[in-house]
Amino acid sequence: IFSTMGFGLYDLLLSSLFFINALAILHEQRFLAKYGWDKPKFEDQTVKGKFVNLLYSARTILQIPLIFLNILFILMLVLFG
């Protein structure tokens, strides 16, 4: 399941998990409000509006699944090295 050479499926999933974790921990008032990314407008179809909606969903909807995915990946690393 884990390859020592190259970039496998596990590495792609792990890097995606890291990226979603990074999006999920951004603080609204301290970081996102400086750039106007703190309040999502769901009818906004610009690139900025879609990015703000992605940040909002990563912080709210994906919170519980991220906990379980992080636990799963940690257990896989502990068990399989």
C-alpha cells in the first residue's frame, strides 16, 4: 500500500488531506477578515466567491469527517510504517 519510490495513490490522498486540514484551520477574524474572505455569499459565482465558499465548507461541513480521516491516516501510519 505504501511505496518507497514515486508518488502513489496514498501520497496523493495524504497531500489532499493536508491541504484540506490547512483550509479548515484558518481563523475567520484573525486571517480571513483581512482579505474579505470571512463571509460566504453563495450566489457569488466569481473565482473569489467560489474560493470563499470552499473555505466555508472546509471549516464547517468537513469538520467531523476530517477528524475521522485524520485518525484513519494516523492509524495507517502507525500500523504500516
